[in-house]
Amino acid sequence: MKQLSQEWVDKAEGDWHDVLRGYRARKHPNYDYACFHAQQCAEKYLKARLEEAGIAFQKTHDLPLLVALTTQVENQWSKLLPQANALNSYAVDFRYPGKSATKATAKQALKDCAEIRQTVRAALGLPL
């Protein structure tokens, strides 16, 4: 694997552990934090796949755009669009006052992120 692809994977895994930590905390779960990091994890995994394939991408947090770019090498990945669309707004939505994530929202964000994570890890030949 390319060094930069591995760096994206490493950063994505950091976000993955943050998702789990925010969602599973017994005393003070932080569902906003879990949703934000679920979006970040998915974003970085998609960028890892694009980097590995040599597909250029701009600085963006737009998950549906990143999924669309990956379909150049992973034709079936359009199936990830529902998850990408669901996670997309979490880059901003819960970072500011006015909106808060619920446990149910965070649970779905975790599930959507896990689907993208597993798909990319399998494509990169990484253990699930």
C-alpha cells in the first residue's frame, strides 16, 4: 500500500476509535462527537481508496462526491451512497449549538460508518 494511503487509513482508524469511545461511554456518552467522527472516519477511508487508486480529489468533506469518485475503480460502490448521504451532514450539524445527536442517530451513524469502513478495508486487503 502507498504510504499516503496508509496514513489516511491510520487517521481513519483514529476516528473509528473516537466513534466507539463517544458512543459507548458509560458515564458521559457524547453522541454529537460519535456522529462527527463517524463522518470523518468514512471520509478518510474513502480518501485512502482514492489515493491507492491514483484518483485525484479536491479538499472536500462531501462523502457522496467521494463515493462517486471511487466508482471509477469500484463500480459497485454506488451501493454506499445511502450511508454517505446519511453521514454527510455530520461534518457540521452537531458541532454547533442548535442541534444535538440522539443515541439512535449515533447508533445509525456507527452502522453507516462501519459499512463504509469494512468495504474500504476489504478493497485494500486489510483485516476486518
